[in-house]
Amino acid sequence: MQSPLVSLTGAACGSTPVFTKGLQNIRATKGQLVVFECRIRATPTSQVHWYREYDLITDSADFRILRKKACSSAVPEEVCTLVITEAFPEDSGMFKCVAENEFGSVASSARLSVSPGAKELESFGGSSHRPAGPATLK
């Protein structure tokens, strides 16, 4: 393990990233826009990676990865956002944001649950509640 860089006064020149706001679980319906957002403080600036389960997410038309400095200059924070433009039930699972720099890494996780739309629910539920016998009596 490498020791952190130390200045002449003995103070560290940086710090491990810290989540000042972690990810929150989200429930969505098929086709809905989903936004995961977190805030990270790190010196020096950290690298940020997003994962669904164990798969690395890359920026694409379906999964937008955004980063911007927080409005307040008093606290050096970054807002890190993952936007899923159209969620589907197969997108459900654990999402994780990992921030790392030379001083260490930190992760925040949250679960996405995407339910089918109303039309799909009708087709699933319609047959499961019928009685086993014929519907009419003679």
C-alpha cells in the first residue's frame, strides 16, 4: 500500500473521495426516465465509474453519464449523475457509483426496480385470478 503524499509540514496534499450525498433507491415504470444522482468531495478530483450489478456502464444514448461542479464554491463538490433515458424491467438491479483518486476509493449503491406498464400488468394478472372450473354453471 502506498502512503499518501505528504507536504513539508507533514499534512496530506489530498484526501480519499467522500460522498456528501449518496445514491437513493428508485422505483420506476417501464418507459420512464430515471435519474441517479450523488455528490462527491475529493482532492484531487476523482475518477468516477458507474456499474449495473458488476457491469461497467459507458456513456451512450441510453445511459447518459454527467458530471458538474456544485454551485457552491465554498465546498469543492461534484454532482455525478446517471440518466437512464427509458427504463425497462430488465434494467432493474443494483447500481453503483465508484469514485477514486490516488488516496483511495469510495462507492455508493442503490437499487432500481422497474415495473411493467399498465397494459403488461393486465395481461399478466388477467388469467391468474380465474377459477379453475368453468365460469358459467348450467
